[in-house]
Amino acid sequence: MKTTVFQFDKITVSDQSINQQVDQYLAKISEGNQYLDDGEITQAMDILKDINYNLNAECREYTKATFSQHLIFKSNLTSRYCNGIFKAKFDQKQWMNPHTLRRNFLEIYRHMFDINH
């Protein structure tokens, strides 16, 4: 999964770009859940690891001291996106534990879905 770390404080990001990125996350979650349904725990763990790598990269960008947070709140979608990224990352429990995979996929899905709705 290759996502874009949006630099909201430096460039204007279109709603379409944000929606496409959310769709990428949702597709990866669906793929991870399919692996779980098929009993392929290792592959599902790899998907969650990949998702979290991308969430971490975005969280790092959006918490930089130089990041102008007031700029992101000019757009409701941008605000919901940043908020959803943080919630998707930090609402997971024991993400390295195979027994919590489905719950963690659900948490990420819930927050990504809420961005667009």
C-alpha cells in the first residue's frame, strides 16, 4: 500500500485526493478481512502492519511542530480526515496480537468510513 502523506500546510489537497486515499485504506481493510475469513492470519497481520506503517507516517506529519494545524480546519473534509487518521491509529488495541486483528480492522474501517460520511 502506497499512500500519500498530505502536506496540508504546504499545498492544497483536493477532496477527490482525500477520498481516493480513504478508499485505498478501505480496500486494504477488506483485503485483510478476506485473509482472516480464509484463515490466513500471517497475511492479515502483514496487511495490518502495512496499514499501520502508513497511518504512522501520516500521524508523524500531522504532529510536526512546523505543521500549521489551523490550516487543516479550513475544510471540513480535511479536518475529518486528519481526525480519522489519528483515531484509526490510536484506537487499535494490541495490534501485534493475532486475536485482535478483526477488531483492529473494524476500528480502522469505522474511522475511515466516518471521514466520507
